[in-house]
Amino acid sequence: MIKTKAAETVAEYGEQFFLMGPYNEQSAKLEVEVIENPSNFAIADTLAQMRSHNIKVSRVSSVLKRFCR
């Protein structure tokens, strides 16, 4: 995601925006907050199923909101 498009993307998609891609732990520590227990059942169930197949996944707070401030 291009940081200059962050405000526009958040305004258009809000919580419906999902971004999937490679996980860089060093960058993630600076840019996102991990949500341990997502309140949305569909998301929580999907993450659990992916983890059961040994896929490392995380639900994080919107990275984009930080760039909109």
C-alpha cells in the first residue's frame, strides 16, 4: 500500500480492507498492532483454520490509519 493513498483507502473501505502479503517482523513491530482475539467470528475462524495448517497469520490494526493522522 502506498502511504500517500492511505487516507483515501481508509475513507473508501474502512474495516472492510484486508491486505495480505509477506510478514517482516522488524517492520511489523513499528507499523502495526496485533489483535490477539478478533471480535469478528468469521475472521477469527479463518485465522484458526489457517494456523491449523501451520500458516503463520496475524490480524492487526489498520496500518493505514497511522498514516492518516
